[in-house]
Amino acid sequence: MILDGGTGPGLRAENGQMWRCICDSVMGGVSSATLERAQIDGVSALHLIGDVRLENNGGFVQMSLDLAAPGAVLDASGFSGISLWVLGNDARYNIHLRSPDMTRVWQSWRAEFHAPASWTRLDIPFSSFHPHRTDLPVNPARLGRIGLVAIGREMRADLALARLELTAQG
């Protein structure tokens, strides 16, 4: 199931929702980033560029997408995970999933991935995600948002995403 195949206008994903750039400034941090759709090595992609800084208890920049309309959830229980087509700066990033059942903004299910300097498909199974600051077990039937995040250490974020899909089981 395609969530964003890179063909939507501007920051609109194929699921009808808008990609957003979110930085730690929402909680007093000083990290900064931009998000735009661009041609990168001949591929239409979302491109997150920014600087993660740790001052003022900061430390993240992200591209984020609601996976369903407001008040709804995406039931991905019939899928095995998330597939990303990414190009990066040979750095490690996180993928965060959130559920509307999470009541605090810092709660998520998290997995880590490496973004190489050439276009690569990454398959991240739901079994790779771990609860972060929540007791809720990973539940693909109750997905509300996804974020690709540079977090936790000072770094230059340079991450492009050409395609986002749910991975078929089997």
C-alpha cells in the first residue's frame, strides 16, 4: 500500500495528508530544518535539510506525516512493516510511529535506520519498533502518524524520501 509515492504536488502525500517539518523549537530547542519536494539525482523526493543542536534540551528535526484523516487511524495490521526509498548522508536516523492512543508528544514506537549516500530501499518490519516512553505495545492496527527523525545528537540532517509504503506480508 503506497502512502506517498513522490508524485503529489508540493508536500501533499498520496494519502491526501500534508508532510510537515517539525523541529525541537516547539519545546524550546534551537535545531532548525527545511522540508521541500525536489529532484535529487533525477528522483522526485521530499528533502529534509537541517541542523540538530542540543542546546535548551533540544535535539531533533523531522519530516512527519499523518497516516489518516483527523480522528481516524490507519489499520496496517495486514502488513509486515514500512518500506522507505531513501538517500541520505551516511548517517543514522529514526523512524517514529505514533498512535492516537498516545497521550504525550514524546511517546512513540521507534526504530533506527541508516540512510546511505545512494538511493536505497529499506524494509523496516513492525517487529523492529520498540516503545519509547510508553507502555503501549506496538500496534500496527492503530497508526496515526509517521516521522523520519534526526534525533539525539548534534548532526547535519540531510535525508531524502522518494517513496513510503506499507510492506506486504509474506
